[in-house]
Amino acid sequence: MSSLFIADAHLTGRQDPNQSKLVEFLQALSRGTPEPESIFILGDLFEFWIGENLVALYEYGPVIEAFRKLSTRGWRINYIEGNHDFFLDSLRTQVANLRIYPNPAEIHLDEKKFFLAHGDTLTPSDLGCRLLRFILHNRLILFLANNLPPGLVWKIAFRLAGLSRQHHYLPEENPLRPVFIDFARGKIREGFDFIILAHSHQAEILALTDKNRSGFYANPGDWMGSRSYLRWASGQLELRSFQK
């Protein structure tokens, strides 16, 4: 059985061409594989989703329906919350076989140990991002998101979401990369074989060795830009891109 890893689509709604491409990709998966598989979403698939929001349910309806169809075929869908989408119990009610991870996940695939996380909490120097996360990830915000008019919540949230990704870096200048690699080395020391992080929007698979242990750091990149993703099958992890 194979597993797919995607992240950082930052879908903005029904008019977003990235959503239609993601739906196309998910539909192709549903038609093209003879056996159910697993898909892991490493956060920020949505530009905004907090709690129960009727606008979000409508705007993201096409991709929700695509996940629902995969689920009915037996696919296992796993969602690791990001810094743009959290408190996702309402999404779980929409899709069967959907498991939500509010925190990083530790899983085993083919006897290999994986550590999965969005990655936004790994940058202590990014005080603005950490402060915004601290403000948003509390039950008062969830209460307001669930009780204020959905349209108002949607507008406010999109303004805040834009603040969290004002910086764009060239791959060789991305300040998150050395932080993620150093974090991955630490996890390899702990016994993990594969550390998959997102958030940096930089796709790669990198072999690492630390204290006589070997492992891999990997990042699926961003669906928003390159439509890249990772696929695990037959004991191998590879980087792919959907170009249809």
C-alpha cells in the first residue's frame, strides 16, 4: 500500500484554480488506483479554516466532496493541522475515514518510523508567526469563530492569513531550510527514519546521517505553486508533481 503527502495549497475558495487542480488530482487518484491508499495532508491545505464556518464549507465544497469520494473507496485520509487551518472537527464530520492530528504525528509505514508535522512551530526566531499562532490557537478564538457571522469571520481571517506569509524566499535563501534540517537530524538521533515537514514551500528529499544513524528529511513543497507532493511505495519515498 502506498501513501501520499501534500501540503500548503492555501486554497482561497471556489474561484481558486489551485482548488480545481487539486480536485482533478484527487479524482484521478480515485479512478486510477485499484486498492485504497493513505493520504497525509501536512497543513495549510486551506488559506483559512477555523472551527465551524458555513462560508468555508461552501467555498471548499469541491475539495471536500473529492475527499469524501476517496473515503467511500476506503482511502484513509489524515490531516495534520497547520497554522492556517485548525480546530477542524467540523471537517471530520464531512468526511468519513478522516483523522485529525492537532499536533505532529508519529507513524510507521513498512516498518519505517516517520515523524510528520507542518513545521510552523520549529522557528523560534519567527516571533511574528509564533505570536499569531499563540493568539489564534485558543478557545476564545474558536468561540468567536463559531459564533460571529461566518462572512465576517471569513473576511477577518483572510486578512490575518495574509500576514503570516508576507515573505517569499528563493530556495537557496530559505531561512527555514537549515532549521528543518537540524530538527530532522535530532529526530534521526531519536530513532526516526523519515522526517516530513511542510510550511517552507520548498520541496526536497535529503539523505542525512547523524551519530551513525541515517535517515531522510523530506518536504512535499507547496501545491499552491509547484503542485508537488511526496509518494511512499515499496519502501521508497519520491518527489512528484501533478502536471495534468
